[in-house]
Amino acid sequence: MRYIVRIILLIFLLFSANAQASARSPLSQLTIIVSSYDKYSSLWEPFFHLLFENWPSLKASNKNIKIVLVANNKTYDDPRVFTSLSPFARGWSGNVNDALKHVHTKYVLYLQDDYFIRNKVDEKVIAGILKAMNKLDLDYVELYKRIRTNGNTLPLVKGYNYLSYQAEEEIMPRSLQASIWRKDVLSYYTNNKIKIWDFEYLPVNQKHKFAFYNKNYQPINYANIMLQGKIHYRSLCWFLNKCEDKSFDKLLQNLELSKKSKFFFSSLWYKQHYPTLFIGFCKLKGYLKNIQFFAIDKINQFKDGIGV
């Protein structure tokens, strides 16, 4: 009996230690927001499939990181995903602002529904960026590299050579690519009814400090499956290589195709041979793309030397 009590006590202490370590992690300050709306609900299943596949700790050690999906009336059926509903025509900025009311952390990782993650997410880099944001009081860090703006090198953040400050003359001071925001600052910029295409060009309040991740290696490496509201052909081929064929049919529901993609779908010959020839072609192209992405990733890591 004494041994059983000791084992139970040991298990309890281990769980307690893991919980405390998780609470101390910089990632505990983070909430993930996925911007979308009902028209693109067929993107949700493949998006979240790839998110959890490439960031598996979101369902394990980091299961406490809240994931908020921005939608109108539809919801996504997954206990790990909370859907913020904005049924009224408030536009992109109003919907995101509504979703932020469900965020109770200091920082937000902003993603969009068509950012289909290609490789494993580098949590260490994200944790390092969060530490830097907290220590330096940064309000925004874009997770994509920006080396030069108007011919000038962006100034490095002292002590954090993987970050660069935004230049004063920056034409597009912020981006809706993957980025980490201080929650109250994102709320400030989405408080007015702003179109998504105008948001990136808004002037920056001088009191806010914006920076960019300046390494070639991307901590969240993803493909933009949509281009100007239509399914992009090249991303489509990569996607077919990653997911089951049936997911492709769901993806096409209520979504427009680019001209190049539409060519294949309008062909009677294509419709008859779709299961074998077209899928085979796309999968082959997808395999080649994956090799290319892998090679670029390794080259970029080599160029960057040590990471965060």
C-alpha cells in the first residue's frame, strides 16, 4: 500500500512540474487567431489538419494555447478550436476585433485560413521572439524576412540579431502574413471599419514598436492556397500531394479557381480522367515542390547559422 501511495504521489508531482513548466513557457502568453469567414469554410478542414500535423504540441504539451477561428455563422467542429461568430456585416477588421474579445493573453499569432503549413513549426523560434517582444516591449513582429526597404538595410534590434526594426520610410508598415501582435495593439488597428487590403498601408502610431524576423528560415512555413480570392494552381498541386483526394472536392465547394486551374476543370477529357491522370500529375509536381521546399529550408538554415 505504501508503494502505491508513493507512485501516485510521484505521478502527481510529475504532472504538477509539467504544468508549472508549461505555465512559465513564453508560448503560454500566446493565442492563435485564424481569420476567415463562412464563404471559405471549405478551407477549414485542410487548414486545421495541416496546422495540427505540423504543430502537434497544440494537442499535447501546448494544448492550453487557445485557437480562435473568425467566422460569421458557421462553426468548426473540433474541441481545440473556438469559433468567434460575427454574423453582422462588420467586415474583416470588425470580425477580427470581435474575435480579440475572446483573447485573454498578451500576444496573438495572426494566421489566415489559406495559410496551409508545409513543414514542422519551429516553436523555439516563436518562443524566442515572444521573449524578445516581452523584454523590448515590441508590439508587432512579422514572421517573414524583410531585408531592404527603399534600398536601405533595416536596423537590427540590439541583442537580438534575428530581428530588425521597421524603417520609418516603410511603405507597407505591417503585413497580414503570419505575425505576432500584442493583443491591445491589434485591437487598436482593427477598431475602425478597415478593408483588409487597406490595413497593411495604414500609418503606424509613433508610440508603437514594429519589427520583422530577418532570417531566411521561416518558423512557420506555409503556402498561400488562395490568390486574390481564387484557388492558386501551384498551391493546389502541392495540396493534392499532402491530403486525401476527397479533401480536394470539399476544397472546391463555393471557391473560385484561377484561370489556369479553371482550364483543367472545364475540360471534358479532364473530368473523365481526373482520378488517375490529373491527380498523378499534381502529385508528381507536389513531390518535386516538397523537395524544393526542403532544399530551400536547409540552405536557409545553413545561411542563417545558429537560430534564435
